[in-house]
Amino acid sequence: MALIGMIVAAMIISTRLHSRSWPGRPGWQYQRVLSLGFFGLLFLVAGLIGWDLRGSSGWFNGAKWVDGPVWSQAAIGAAMVLLAGFWARRVGHEGGLPTSESGIVPATSRR
């Protein structure tokens, strides 16, 4: 239940934060950011709560609970989330809205 709540919260926050900086047309850049972010959160949260996904087949078949956190899985998830964040910041500069040096979209170029 906590995993689902964190995923929904991350989606709501990312939608609110990026609604003004990302163009309205989706592309492969957005898909890779969202996919990597989703799976990164899945691995990170599942690893921290002790849900081992290494033996799973399909979405959740074969996943098992362990006594403590699965640190390798959590580290992979954290790396994926960081990479998704890095790519998300670059998407705005690859044909998105113009930004100033501080990364703020000027009011005159907002849609």
C-alpha cells in the first residue's frame, strides 16, 4: 500500500512541477524519463521495505519478503531515479521552453 501511495505522490508532484516547463507534445525523451522514474521508484521503495524482486517473473509473481532492506536493489533504484531526474532537467533544454541561467522559465515565454 505504501508503494502505491509513493508512486501516486511522485506522479502528482512531477505533473505539478513540470506542467509549465515541459511542452504539451510527448516524445521519446519524456517516455524514457517517466519509465526510468517509475521503475526506479519501484526498485527503490521495494528494496527499502524488504520486498526482493530478484526472483520475480512477470510483474509480481515470485517476489518475496525478506527480513531487512535489499540494499543492492535500493541502490539500483536510487541510481535510476537520479538518472531520470538528470534527463528530466535536460528535456527542457532540448527544444523545450527557453530558460534563464537560473533554470526559471521567463514569464513572457510561458504558454
